[in-house]
Amino acid sequence: MNIKKGIALFLALVLALTTVCAWAETMEASDKEAIEYALNLKNNADQEWTYSVSADAWTLSIVSAVMNPVIAEKEGVSVCVPGAYVTGVDTDGDGTADVTKDNYSESVKGSLVIDYDATVTSTNGQIYTASTAPVILNTGAAGYGSSTNTTASATYAAEGYINVACGNRGKQDSYTDADGNTVYTGDAPSCLVDQKAAARFVKYNISLGNLPGSTEYWVSTGGSGGGAHAAMFAATSNNPDFYDYQIAVGAVGVYRNADGSYSTTVTIDGEEIELSDGAWGCVAYSAITSLYEADMAMAFEYTLNTDYSFNTDFQKALAEVLSQEYMDYINSQNLTVEEVKVGFDLDGDGELNSVVALTIEYDTEKYADTNGYGGTYLDLYLAEFIENLQWYVDSLDYADGWTWFDADGIALSDEAVAAMTAQEKAAAFIEGRYAKSSSAGMGMGGPGGGHFFGGGPGGTPPDGGMGGPGGPPPDGGMGGGPGGKSFSGFPGQSDASDGAESASTPDGEMPSGEAFADVKETAGTEGSGDEMEVGTPDAGTTQSATSTANSQNYASYAEMLAAYQADIAEIEAGDAYGKNIVNLYNPLNYIGAEGTKKPAWTRIVCGATEGDIAMFNSLNLEIAWLNNGTDAVIEWQWDGGHVPSEVLGNSLALYVDQMYGKHVAGAVTIEKPAAEKQTTNGTSESASGADLSSWVSVDENCVVAFMLSDAMRYRTKGASKTTPAFDVIDYGQEDYVFGSANQDARHWSVWVLKALEESQETLETRFN
């Protein structure tokens, strides 16, 4: 009897559990069905399309990207599609186009009718269809802040691309709950989550046939904080760490199952189709990431310049400690790189067949000109720097509208400009005998096709001289074997620079310091809804954008240390999902991680004189992506400040078309169009280029050479922002960790805290 009762009880329990599970699954299925119905554009009676005759493009009105937006005006999406892919708009639901571009008069509600047989040939010669067209996702989040919903621009319509603009919540956002309380909702990873949700929405509607475009060939792009998110979007593709946040706002194509696992499919015509939130490629301009290592990396970069004058003794001492931490951190990563992938002969054997361990060494005698630091990691860094100047010199025939001058400062005749050889043009550039046209460096092709600061002559040379040579060029034999990229100037070579103070800023150069702080950051454009503010509404600003010494906000070292410890402890305790929000925003945690889809290619473009992020950060991303099989490049634009424009014949569209030709079977191989040499000199009255000849040498073959110490002076003296990232202000001018529901988390770097705790005896004596 007891056995029978036990069996009966067991069966009843199984039945009860089955019923509960079935109920839970039904609830999940019901949620899935509701979300997929609501976010199917076909069911959105308010979707509205406008047509641009000049661009031949249709643009969707802003619609919600999620089922349950927290802040509706910052969680929407808009799409612009080339007119060639669209027959017209179906206004009555019968599947035929009632409004076409021929009879269009005003915005019209209805669904697109797509022509999948149509093709568009881009301006570079790549061929796309409505089902193969790349989709450009513009990541806003300037300063890691809010982006209000904006309509997508027709920037890429002529290229055959689909253009997507989305809003996102950011660090300064709050809302009023049902009880009338103000609730802060800007925590990381909300910016990235909203971008992922927008991607899912568009991919879902492409799969349904509501929008043209590829669900695979997605390219994320943005500048500054948007560049960071473009890189993170690519680095974190499909990683489940972000699913709970997407589920919370009702994103399509990501659901929690009854057993706690996740489902990432949508149901279309009775079939379950996998939906991705990932990227195929990425073009990130001045990507302010990874923040996890940003303080150390920036401190290290400034410390490498023996002549840099820190704002305070405390700041200098902290930078020295952080530099040692960065060396230990890099050496603990066991980094390696294949020479063939980076194209540099790092071990000097004349071949590109080695795998080189990347380390930092400390020897005050061997590397006296860089404050004791050298090693293979810095060899790679220098090689990248030299290659980028070499590219610039090699691309001068693409210069348009520049004014060239002779050695006496007299503008050349049109005939003389037309007759300039490559060597003559290279020498004139190195000696600063030029002035750029007013539009130079401000062309289309940056994030969202917008215009950005930068494109000026670049930073002042390390010795600050704007005139004559000032001294002999550094001695450096050309390295590199057959097929390798040549470079010279390994750490330890002599330093020809005199370290004088910088001269006045050349015309066209990035504003710096307080002047730059007044410039609102609008990287990511799209008409952009980006809002760059520091801090949260409740807690106020965390620090001034022009501050140089956050430590001055504290009465004592002990008070500062306690504040830091409390903030770090709160972050490490985890958010509502048990996540450390700093770790979520470290792309290096996700490149190569299990559950993450790798992008096919990435490109990060930084201004070589910008002070917003150390060049080591993009170098580390390149190394990680290359080692994970991604086709990754970094470009440190020699004359560029923060969020540089594309220059000298480069553009986002050209790169996307080239990557499409390289990575898609059957696609056209795209070559960069040949330069049209300048034949008419510009109209500037005097040269404004930076004279680099005292520390950069160029030989008869137009090959440039300089040393690490020179590069570091160029980096720090020409930087577009003067606030270094290591005076307790976590990464420079904005606080990028968004805090709790009630207040900002001012401090978040475990490395700065480690320095403050372990070097307290040294640092406290220099405090304020």
C-alpha cells in the first residue's frame, strides 16, 4: 500500500511538474508570439514612408524597436533603403504597390513592396541586390550617453546599402515610475543592448520580407563613444551575457525558456529561424574602448614621453605606478602575434614566418629615451605608427586642393605642382611646406557619412619646431625582409629631439583642452540625437569636462580612497542580473569567447594626435581579433584628431565594398581608384603644415623612419584633449560606468584602486 501510495504521489508530482512546465512554456510561447506580432512591420499601421527624389531612397518613420521600451523616444529605429530595391508602397494590404516613386507626393502609410531582382552597383563597382545589400548600423552613444531616435539618412543609398539609425539609452537617462519616483536607467549595458535590439528588429523584418537587405552582412559604425559601441557590437555578437537585458525590454528573437536557457529563433511561416544580434564587419572611429585597461594604457603612453609635464606631482606619481601595472598586465596576457598577419618583420630575421611573443621590458639604461620601457610589444606599436605615416606619404597624390610651397615659403605655380615627383611631395610634406584645403579631411565616409573635427596638419612635431630642420634626422636603418613592411627605430636608438615646448597650434588642427571641451560630441551623426552630458540627473556631474585633477575634489587621500573602494565594491557586487557592468563593456572579454560569433573583419580608425584614448587600446583589439581569425586592421591617421574623417581617397563605402569582395564568394574584387594628381595649386597664402623633418627622415624612395620616443612626443604634445586619464578621474573626461539606480558610480577602475592601495605610502605624500 505504501509503495502504491508512493508511486501515485510520484506520478502526481510528475503530472504537476509537467503541467507547470507546459504552462511556463505556454507563457513563454505566448510572450514570443506577442513580441513577434507586435514587431512585425506588416502589423504596424503607423509605419510611414517618405521618398527622396534626389537620393532615390525610401525612409521609414521612427518605430519602436522593442515591445517594452523604458524610454520610447530612445529605443526606436528608422531605416533608409535604396529606391532601386523598392517597387513602391502597398497602402491597402493587397501586396501590390499603390504609391511608387513616379506618383509619390507626400509621406505614405503602408508596407514596402520589394523587388528582389533589382541590382545596385556601388560607386566603387560592387554589385548588390535587395537580399545581399550590406546593412550599416549607426551606433550613437557619444560619450556613452543617450541618443534620441532620429530618422535614417540617405547617406549610403547610392552605394546600395541599407542604413539604420537607432536611439539608445545612456548614462544620464531616467524615467518616472508608477509611484512618481525618478528612476535612473542609464546603467551599462543599456546603450549596447538598445543597439542589439534594433539590429534584431531590422533583421527580423528583413527575414519577413518587410525590408530589403542582408541579415548577414551587417556593419556597425560610429565615432568616439559610438565607435566604442561599434567595436563592442562586433566583439559581443550573440553572446548570451546580454540576453537578459534584451528580454527585459521585449527585443525580438531572444527569449528565456522555462528551464532558464535561452531561445534565439523567430517563427516565420511555421519555421524556426535563428536571429542574430551580431555584426559581419565594423568600422569604428576613435573607439573609446576597452575602458577596463584605458587608465593604465593612457598613463603608460604619457610616461613614455620623458619630457611630458604632468599637471601635478600626484598625477605624475600615479602615472608611474599605473605604467608599471600596465607592463605587468600586458606581460600576464601572454600575447603573441603572427608576423604574416600584421605584415611586420618583428624579429628582424628577414622573414614573416615567426610567431612573436609580445612583452614589455623595463631597463632604465637600455630604454632611457622612453623612461625605461621597451620590448616587442612596443616594437609592434612603433611599426604600426611608422606604417601609418608611410601610408600618408604614399597617398599624397590623392590630396585635393592643397597649396604647396617651396623652401622659401613661396607658393608653387600650377605647372610646378603638376610636375611634383613623389619624392618632392614627400619631402614637402615632411617639412610642412603645404596648406590643406578648407575641406580636406572633412569629406563623406565617416560614421553616418557625417563631418568631423580633424583633418588638420596634425600635432606639432616633438621638438615643437614649426620652421627649419632643427637637427639631424634620427639614425635608423630600414628593417624588414622581403615582402615585409619596413620600419626602423627600435627602442634604445638615439633620440634627436630636443624636447622643447610645443609651438602654437597650426591652422586647421583640432582644438585642445578647454576649447575642445566646449565642442559637443556628435559622432555617429544621422542628424544625430546624441546627447553628451557628464553624470546623472540625480547625482549631478561626476567631474568637469575641463578638470585636470579630480583628486582636488577630496579633502584627504583617505577620503578619496574610501570613495573609490566603496564604488568598486558596489560594481563588483553585480547588477540586477549579477553582472559586473565594467566587465560587460570590455570587448577583450568576448573576442574568442565561447558563445560569441566573430566578425569577418574589423577596422578601427583613430586620430594619431587624439588624447581621448591611448593607441594601445586599438592595438590590443587588433591583436585579439587577428589571433581569433578576424581580418582586423587599425589605422592611426597621421593628421587626425578625435573621430577623424576619411582622407586621401579612403572612405567607409570603399572599405565595405573591398571587404565584400574579399569575404563573399562571387563578389567583385574592388581596388582603390587611382589618384588624380593635383594640377592646380591651392590659394592659401602661407604654409601651415607641421615641420616633422627634425625627427622624421625620408629617403630617396620616400621611405620614412623615426623612433618610439619621437612618436610618443607626437602623441602627447599634439593630443586634442589635455586631460590625461590617470588622476583618479576614471578614463579622462567622462565617467563611463553608469552607476546604480540612484547614483553615479564615479570610480570603477580596479587598476587605479590597486595603485591607490598598494602605493599609498608614495602617493599620499604627493596628494594635492
